Amino acid sequence: MATPQTSAQVPVTVLTGYLGAGKTTLLNRILSEQHGKKYAVIVNEFGELGIDNDLVVNADEEVFEMNNGCICCTVRGDLIRIIEGLMKRKDKFDGILVETTGLADPGPVAQTFFTDEDVKARTRLDAIVTVIDAKHFFGQLEQGSEAEQQVAFADVILLNKTDLVSADELAKVEDRIRGINRYARIFHTQKSQIGLDAILDKGAFDLGRILEFEPDFLHSGHDHHHEDEVRSLSITADRPVDPDKFQKWMGALLQIKGADIFRSKGILAIDGAPRRYVYQGVHMMMDSAWGTQWKDGEKRSSKLVFIGRNLDGDNLQRAFEDCLK
Amino acid sequence: MKIDLANPAWQQTLPPARSVATDAPVAACAFNRDGTTVAFALGDGVVRVLPADVKAAAPDAAEPLHKGVVLALVGDPAGDGFVSGGDDGRVLRIAADGTSTELLAQKGKWFEHLVAHKTGAVAASAGKSMFLFRDGEVREFGPHPSTVAALDFSKDGSRVACAHYGGITVWSLSKDVVLPPRRFAWQGSHVALRWSTDGKFIATGTQENDIHVWRVAQATDMRMQGYPAKVKSLSWTADARFLYTSSQPVFTAWPFAGKGPEGKPPLQFGDEGAGLMTVVAAHPAAEFVAGGYDSGELQLGDIRTRRSVVLKMADGAAITCLAWSPDGFKLAVGNDRGDLLTIDLRR
């Protein structure tokens, strides 16, 4: 079930991206800017930050499998521990920034905020921000699945070092990013220069703000892709959803394909319900809640979004249609 | 013991107590070796030392000893003061007069857990290592497979068990006979650990809300499930007949006398408190037990009569730590709002 979001929960921003993409530069900028806010920073390499800041904590990226029979349910044990420790401080924070190593899978970080009750009570995952080196992105895609996964998980993407590539090259990189994740917001940056309001306090995991966050959320579309590539797709329906059938289908889908589905979100027009039903998930983990009321005369349509690997849009659409009244 | 929960006074008035308000969460509390002072580890780096006598006035707050949070605190088993660990990577020995000396510094590490043994030894954990302080020496044990999440001495102080991801590791501390560490494996992350007061069992709480218990000699193990939250507080009774566990609304004790708890339900007793128990502490000698709740309620239970009385009403500030005085008459209590409570249970 959904976790109620309260102001007492400290927002956590996860910063991913390949080594050298500009994460540390971005962190240094966030910490040195005069914004009157106080951030705790959890980094994986102590000493890289140029700022002498006693709120910088060194993490070991300890990825733990949950012993609960769910194969892809991994969490960051070090994060659970560090967040618990930070909450014992007298001085409270306006936010926590978590930097991951260049080759880290953002999945375990995100799942920590879905899984651990103590972490959920004290903090809320705000957004996953991925920094991309425009010049080296294609090379990094070829080196392994990490660069692709970091794009797939992102809510916000800083397409950085745009001054090092031509307009043509930049367009190709952006196309490729859009091919993986069409729902993230992309900002072009040089030296990680970005207004902090573009990356902090986005509420990307706030069920109440699912519609607000994504400009393209209501545009559906199917592209042609190679099967094993990570891609994003959405499916829609105009007829009301049968909640029991939907639950059964989504439960089975996540059970079988959860490892391949990085992010999922949806807004459902449930048969007979006056409110929207909203959900979002990371791999097999999912949060859901009743959203805003449908207005009189408003067209009640449902929309599901998936970002993942081996996704067959036509199959998903057909299966979803079987869940309609 | 002169504590009798059948005494009607328990229902009428709260026992004598002293509460000192601070504005930093309390991470740990402890009495010193002879029970004359009580100390609280605070989230602003201060270790607040107070007279154990609840009628004595509290001296003014001291300067911070640690830069950051004091994460762990024990009574010094080799002196009259305390030993503290902080997220500034330091372990300090604090004398009775409040002066401190640094026992160890590890840059960038957090000293999250400390345990003391009456033989004078103290063990601390930071990152993947365990450090032993004894006879003026520091020895490092490890690295463990992951950060050490809890640790405890064996009954005789000859071994230390460390909890981590994938199980626990038991180290023999002797310098004369160097034995390899023993690993007791159980998948998942172990977040709490207590060695039984008779030395026969080691209990852990896990990330998956279970309890795991090993028989040390036989290396056999058992698992208890059904908790609604992680069990971060475990406490063995002085006679080792019961293991108390947090994360239930009432006192919950697994029976270890005779054939052990397999196939038996836990003993649950007392009045249902507000919320879930966050900390549980068995009395050092008698049949009593103290339990603090996430609501701020505090109860005192008696396993013999299966009664409990309320020592403090719920106030919204979760109890974070409990400690019994060595004579068993006083109880130190800390919460996440910064109240430093000392209760005298004689009445």
C-alpha cells in the first residue's frame, strides 16, 4: 500500500551516471551554492568532493538480497544504516543526496525506499537524476548494461558536456536517450550547470504528482526496437478497468517480468470508482493509492507506462484490454 | 528485590523520576560501573553525565565530546566513567570527572556499536571491522563480509559475536591460542545480536522481521517469524530462561529453558501498550523487564505474575534506549526528542 507522504519525511535525490559524467561537479555545485538549505551527502568515494562539509558520509554500496523469496528484491544495506544514523542528529536536513558509483545499478537504491519501513517512515525518494557525458555515451552503452539502466531509471537527465559534441552528435545522443526513456526530463548542460529547482524536490515518486511530473505522460506511442534493448512504452484504454482482473494480471506480470521492468507507473479509471487509482513501481516493488476525483463529464481513460527490457507493447496492450469491463 | 507490581501504589502514582530536557535525539544510555552516575549519548555530540540519584539536581550541559552524533555508549568496565563511540570516527574514554581521552580514531568511519564486559574489555564496531579494547591495547578483527550491524560478548568475555550480511562471525579473543573465527551462516542481513546470559545461544534480528537463534556448541539454528517490524532490540533474562524481543505491543518472551522454543509460542504478557515496543531490557538479576514503545509509552513487566504497569505515558516521542542500574533499582530512558529520564523503582 502507499506510504503517506508527510513533510517530516526528508526528500532523497539519487544521483547516478558513469564515472566522469559530472556527478561530483554537480554535487560540489549543490553544496557550494548559497541556497540556505542543508543537505547530507552520501558518497561512495570519500575525498573526491572539494567541499569540506561534515555532512558528507562515505557509503560502501552494500547490496543485500532480501531473504523473502523475491529474486530481484535487493536493497542497499548501507543506506538503511546511514539514514538511521543521520536521523539521530540534532540538526535536521532539507534533503539527502545519494551518489552512486559509475557502474551501480540504481535498482537497489530505489527499492530500499520501497522496502524498508524505517527508511520509509523517515525519508521519501524524491527523484533519480542521471548525469550523462554527451561525448562518451555511445561508447558507454557498448561497455555493458549500466549506462542503459541509469537512463531507464531516471526521472531527470542532465545531458552534460554538450560543448564537447556537435549539434548533430548531440541530437543522436538525445534520440538514443529518448529511445530508452521517453518520460524523463532532459536538460542540456555544460559543467553540470543547472538550476537546483530542476533536480531537487521533484516529487517524482509522489503518487499524488504522477500526472504533474511527466509532460509526455498522456501521449502514447509504440516504436520499433530490438527486443533486448531497454525502451519505454505506454498503453491506454478508454473503457473502465476491472480491479480484480487488473490486480491479477499486474501481479503475475511483475512476478514473471519484474526483473526486466525498471520503472512502471499508471493511472487507472476503475469501474465505478469516483477517483483515479494511481500506482508506481520499481522492478517488483509497487506503491498504489487513490488519486484525484474525476470531474463531471471528464473522459475517464487509463494509461500505463513501462520502462524496461524485452517489452512487447502489443502483447501488453492485449493483456490490459482483457482487464477492462 | 523490593519491587512489587501488586503494590497499589503503581496504579496510583508514577515512581520518583527526574527528566532533563535537551534538544538532541538520544542514541544510547548507560549507568557507570558502580551505579553512581548515568549518561546519555546525544545527537549533538554531547555525552550528558548525571547523578544516578533522581533527587539530585542535574548539572549544566557539557561541551560536545564528539563532532556529530554520539552513536554508542557503555559504562566503562575498567573505570568509573563511560566509553563512547561517534559518527566522527572516534572512541572516547570518559572519566568520572568528565575529561575524555581518545582510544581510537578511524577517519570516515562511524562507531555505531559498543559492548562492555565485566572483565574490563570493550568491543566496538566501525564499518567491516570489530575493535577490542583491553588492558590498554586495541586489536582489530575482520574484515567481515559487510558492515558489522551488532555485536556482543560471550558470557565469560572470551569471545565476541558480530552480526553482518549472511550470518554472524564469532571471534576468539585469546592471544595465547589463536583460533580461526567461526562463521554461522543464515542468508539475509542481521541487524541486532545478543549472546545469551548462559553463553549457549546467540540471537539475531533480521532485515526480514525474523528472529534467528543459533545453539553455539551444536551450530544448529532456529527461526521465529511473525513480527510486523524489524526486531532491533533483544534481551535475555538474567537466568537465560527467556529471550525478550521488541516489535510487539506486549512483552514477548521466547522460552529457552528445557528443550528450547521450537514448536512453542512465545510467552506474551502485560497490558497492551500504545504502538510497538522499540526497546526491551530485562532486569539484570530479577524477573522484571522494561519495555519502551514507539509512542513514548514505557512499561515495567513481571514475568512471574504476568503483570505490567505503566511507568510513563505515551507522548509521541519514541523510546530509543533503556538501561538498568547495576543494582537493578533504577532505569535510564532516552527518546528521540531528547528527554533524559531516570526512574527510581523503589517505593
